[in-house]
Amino acid sequence: MIDTLQNRDAKTIAGIQKLRFSPHSAIAGEGCYLIEEDGRRLLDLSASWGAASLGYAHPAVVNAVTGAIRRQAGASILSAVNQPAVELAEKLLSIVPGSDPRKVWLGHSGSDANEAALRAILAATGRSRIISFVGSYHGGTAGSMSISGHSSQTNAPKLPNSLFLPYPNPFRPFLNDQSGAAILELLDFHLASDCPPEEVAAVFMEPIMSDGGLIVPPPGFLKAIQDRLRPHGVLLVCDEVKVGLGRSGLLHCFQHEGLTPDVVTFAKGLGGGLALSAVVGPADVLDFAQAFAMETTCGNPVSASAGSAVLKTIQEENLPDHAAEIGHQLLSGLKSMADRHPLIGDIRGRGLVIGIELVQDQETKAPATLEAAKVVYRAYELGLVCYYVGLHSNVLELTPPLILSHQETEQAVAILDQAIQDVEQGRVSNEKIGGFKGG
Ligand code: PMP
């Protein structure tokens, strides 16, 4: 008997790199769909956690990658120059607002980008403190975890002297204050006491907190943080890894907040599915010292070419506007069915980054964690892929390919409507999801 891909995966692939596992196994992908062994097509509303920004097998990425590997201008950036890496860096500098002179660091993942940014900033500024947020996820390497406040990483050692602030969550407000003013007061208190601003090297922020629960901050909050810290020479690092490059309806998510960050980190969607990340920041930080933050295949021409093709497609096909339009359709479609579902506590987002927070009770807002896993499972049975995020694993996260069509959006809303209803009516047993929830 032929073993299933699921079983072969379970026997071979390390459990430590599994997260909130979905029941699907793909043998191919095309546009917004993943294709299973039996030929079944699944509408992917996650885009592999946002990495497949242009969907699967997009001709622009296929052509760029094929061309680059045919001509293969090296395999590394460390000790030699290659054309695709330089072109990608030039392109990034031209599309990211900021004061020059700036440089670009190229890597493989959101984790290594945030790690490189962190280490270079600490070293270049000679300051020891970092401010970030409870619930933030900046990566899974030692350095990036040390400034992340996600509940999945509570055992990871944190950077000594770092300060983790609550992230303002309008649905679950800190001290019942929806505006975030109480958090700003808390920051002021620390700056005036145990966290002197002249010792703070940087603040790391996600312009929408994604893994921490898909939280859109109240207007003006992030800008207020920058206004407090910038006069003291504190750098603002915007982590655009998941929500950047068109997904939010603008090219950069920080533009919704009126921010001009000093440092921006990119990954996931930048590579269109290939391993690629970037840090754009001040030259005096990113030129701090040679051999300081490097990995052999950084800037390899294949990944770099994919990155340039993704950026070109996002601009030429005006995907930020498309994400805004389709995101509006998706958000309003979901909101219009919400009244029928006691499980839905809140629906929020910007463009094509949308969260559906599930609760056991509308009054107490007790997180519906098990139910979130069940909805993911039932949606898979009905032909849709999505995952869940949040400190209580109860927020369905939708980050579809930026090319999602109107018709696919309608299909997505209908499937989610049905999946949530089936879970509410008890049609998904606990046993069914046993192997797939968690993380
Ligand atoms: N930053 C953010 C905001 C993320 O969402 C993630 C991944 N979920 C990372 C960094 C880490 O990226 P990667 O998994 O590519 O290392």
C-alpha cells in the first residue's frame, strides 16, 4: 500500500519546525490554489503564512528564477558582487522612504533580517536597551526571539534590559482604554525611571501585530511612540515581514500610521515563496563592521531575482490597490455574516490581512481556542486553507495571495461561513483535530 504524504512527513520532518499543522498536503500549486495528491484543489487563504504573495507558480517568479539559475551569477554575496543582488538592493532603496545614506542587508527569512537589524543596531549605537511589545513575533532565532513577546516563546531568553509594552488591542483593551493612552503613560513612566531613553537603541514594532492576534493599532498610537523616542535618538524599526509590500492596501503598512521608520525589515512575501529577506536602514548601522552578520547564501542571485520580480509585479499590476479593493470585499463579506455566528467576536484588518477572533461568549470574550482549530479543520474539508494566530490561538488569520479575485473572495466567504456554522453546530469532533491543533 502506498503511504500518504502526511504519514511520510510525520516519519521524516522534524516536529520542532511544525506549527498549528493543517491537514493538507500539497503536490502542486497554481494561483491561489494548492493541489492535493488526489487532485483536490484548496483555496489558500494563508498564502503559506503570507510568503506566496503572488500566489503559486506565478509566471513572473517562474521566469525570474528560471533565468537566474540558468545564468547563475554566483551563489553568495559575501565575497563577490552579483548583479541580481545589487539590482534588488537598488530597487528596495528606491521604494522605501527614508533618509540617505542607507544600505540594504539581504538574508533568507524574517528571523535573520530582524536578528541582523538588532545586532547591528546594538553594536552601532552602543546602546543596550530595546523596546518592543508583548505578543510581538520577530522570529525564531536566538536574537530575534530575545526581543519577541509572543506567548509561544516565553521560554526563550530575552535581551537583558529590554522593555516589553502591551500592544494596544481595541477588542481587549489594556486597562479598558481603547485609545492606547494608558500604554503611552506606562512608557512615559518607564522612560522617566528604569528605562532612560538615551540608553534605548531602538523600538521594534509590527504595524499590525499579526502572530500576536491580528491586531490593528488605534490611529496615532505608533506615531506617538515614535514622537516620544525619536528626539532621544532611538531608532524605529518597522517589521513589515508579514504585512508589508502591498498586503495592507498600501505598499508599506507603516504608511497607514504616518510613520517614516529608520529601519525596515522584509521577508515572506518579498521572495514570493523563495527564501529571501532584507533590512533597509542607515548606512552607519548596516556598514558597522565587516563579517558581522552573514550567511553564505545571502544575496544569492536566484532568490534576489525572485525578489525583484515580485516587487516589479506588485508595482506594475498595482497590487496594493487590488489588495485594498479585494480586502474590502472580503472584510465586508465576513462582517455581513458575523451576526449569524455567536462564535465570531470580532473581525478586523487592513487590505488583505484580516483576522476573525473567535470567542466562547460574546460578553466575557473567553477565547474559543479549540473551536478555532476546528474551523481550520472544517474549512480544509470544505476546500479552504487558513491557520490561526493569537496569544490564545483563537484568531483565524487570512493573508491570501495578493492576486485573489472577486470570485475567489466570494468562495472564501461562503466556505468560512459554512465551516464556522458546522463548528457551532457541533459537527466537528475533538478527535478529528487531535493531530492538527496546537503550537
Ligand atoms: N516578523 C513577523 C512580523 C512575522 O510574522 C514573522 C513570521 N511569522 C517573522 C518576523 C519571522 O519570519 P520567518 O518565519 O520568515 O523567519
